[in-house]
Amino acid sequence: MKKFNVGIVGATGMVGQRFMTILENHPWFDVKVLAASARSAGKTYTEAVGDKWAMTTPIPASMADMIVMDSDADIDRIGELVDFVFCAVNLDKDATKALEERYAKAEIPVVSNNSANRHTPDVPMVVPELNADHIKIIESQKKRLGTKRGFIAVKSNCSLQSYVPALFPLDKEFGVEDVLVCTYQAISGAGKTFDTWPEMVDNVIPFIGGEEEKSEKEPLKLWGKIEGDVIVDAEKPHFTAQCLRVPASDGHMAAVFVRFANKPSKEQILNVWKEFKGRAQELDLPSAPKQFLNYFVEDNFPQTKLHRNLENGMAISVGRLREDTQYDYKFVCLSHNTLRGAAGGAVLLAELLCAEGYMD
Ligand code: NAP
């Protein structure tokens, strides 16, 4: 694979920092641009990020002295330096949509972590193991935008990156009808650490703004189908969700209850998880976990602290599968919210788009 020059828009933020650490030694991608708000532009990255650097490893040496560019004012210059950008900015929905479209219309593909375009019907929202075929809608999007190579592709919300992967292959075999899910979400999902959010020490907060709606609605786009120039959401499975903020630094856990059209045996479920491989594994993408779904037999596994980093934080951990009195089965699952759920998921999506020729 040839090397691609890439930019990170929102580089000083929590997800932006994750992008930098993941991309430091990436085999296909070279980071050429770091961009943030006008407040950071013109400073070295180290000056701009200041004490907001929240990773456990130092700022990558190759990026520490790069001059931060202005995400908005410098778009044309950024277009001369990169093949595509990753985008993770803290702006309101309309401003984020406008910014991402400006990049696409400047012929700079955007791989986005933001939620603003997740329900734009010709923007693919992709988990590369599950619905890689949705990237075909990009041709329709380019027609709408009037672009040759510019487009927007997004990843889905971090909350659902644990339970949707576990349910998706089961639906193909047994038909998933109803799902009740409770998520236990880490504080990095709010861009916070225990230093910046001390109220979260020894605490649980039973509300995450907008999260339950995303957790119920976004899966239906992942399950959706391309019809003409749009992706039409699926009507099933039916989801109901409660999302709680818990005092973990990284890692979103989910407790899932599921009802099937054709109830499988426990062995059949375990076999589907064990054998499942998606397009990311078929293409052997650099960030793809070798084993996507990992079942643990121990009663007290998976644990947030022990298992969130499985396969560089890109694998999903599952456990405690058992029959339920009201649904057919219940189980728990875990994914790393800023790796699989944010920057890592976006890097994997970018790898898929490169491998399928969309970044040429
Ligand atoms: P964050 O830590 O608050 O960082 C926000 C970034 O946006 C910073 O680089 C900031 O630059 C930049 N920014 C702010 N105003 C801007 C403007 N007017 N123009 C251009 N850039 C601007 O936020 P985050 O947690 O990284 O989240 C970023 C996005 O990813 C959000 O849409 C969030 O919903 C999404 N997301 C986050 C997670 C997670 O786990 N944290 C997971 C999935 C998705 P300055 O430093 O210059 O202000």
C-alpha cells in the first residue's frame, strides 16, 4: 500500500490526541497537518495543547513542534498538504456539518468522529467489520456535493461499539427482535480525566446528554440498506437503552438483554462469535483485530481495566452469556471508547477506504 499524507482536525482535543498516538507509527499514514481552533493556530503543538495532553505516553516527537494550523481559515493550504483528514472537533452540529462539507468540497475526504453527519442519508456510518458495503453510497454523496474525490465518512457513537458488534452476526443467523441495553461509560467519553472531572471520583451519574437516543437510533443505520442515493435505516431490531457515567478512565461496558426470532442454543451463539470475521479481517487491515469478538468464560470477566486494551483496544470482549427469565439471553460486553469507539475506529475506517480505492 502506498503512503497517505493525513491531517488531524481537532488535534488538541481528547480524540485528536488519541489520533496522534495511534498514527505515530502507522504503516500507511503520515501525519502532515495538525489543526485546531484559531486559539491554537500559529503555536507549536506542545504550546497549544499545554496541560490538556491527557495520554499516558508523551506527545509523539515527530509532532511536538509542528505548527498548529487553523481548521477553518487554512483549509486550502491543508488541501495541498494532505490526502485526507480525520476530524474530531468540539463545535455545535450545524458548525460541524458546515466545516466537514467545506473540507469535502475542497476535495479533502473527511473521516469523522463527530456526530453531526451520522444521520445524513448519503454519508456512510461504518463499523468496518459490520457494514463495510455502505461505503458504496459515497458515489451518490459526491454527486450531491459536486466533488471528484471529496466526501465525508463517519464512525458511529462510542456507546454502541460493544453491543452492536456482538448482536450483528447473531441477527444474520437467528433474527434479533428486541434489545434492552444498559451502558456503563468511562469519563474519557466526555473528553475528561479524573483531574478535570473530580466529581466523578467515587461517583455514578445516571445521565449522559443525547446518549440514549444515539444508542437506540444509530444501530438502525448500521443495519440499514442502500436504496438509490440514500441509506435507509432498518426498522429492527428494536432497542431501548439507559446510559450511565461510571468512574472508569477508559472503556465502555454494556449489559445486554436480547430476544430472537429463532432462539439459538448457547453453543450456537458462542460459535457465531468465535467464527465471525468482517471485511476488516478479510482485507487484513493494519488496525483490524485478528479476533474481533472474544468470549471469556470466567464469571467475573470481562473487566474494564483488564480487557479494554485487548488487541490494541480494537477487539470486543464478551462474557456472562446466560438464559434470561424475560428475554432469551443476557450477556455483557466491553470496548475501548477512545480506541475502537473513537480514534481507532476512525483509523480502521480510513484503512478500509484506502484499501477499497476511495482515497486515490
Ligand atoms: P475536546 O477534547 O473538547 O476537543 C475539541 C477539539 O475541537 C480541540 O482540538 C479544539 O481546539 C477544537 N475546536 C474547538 N472549537 C473549534 C473551532 N471553532 N474550530 C475548529 N476546531 C475547534 O473534544 P473531544 O472529546 O476530542 O471530542 C471531539 C469530537 O469527537 C466531538 O464531536 C465528540 O462528540 C466526538 N467523540 C468523542 C469521543 C470521546 O471518547 N471523547 C468519542 C466519540 C466521539 P482548541 O484546543 O484550539 O480549542
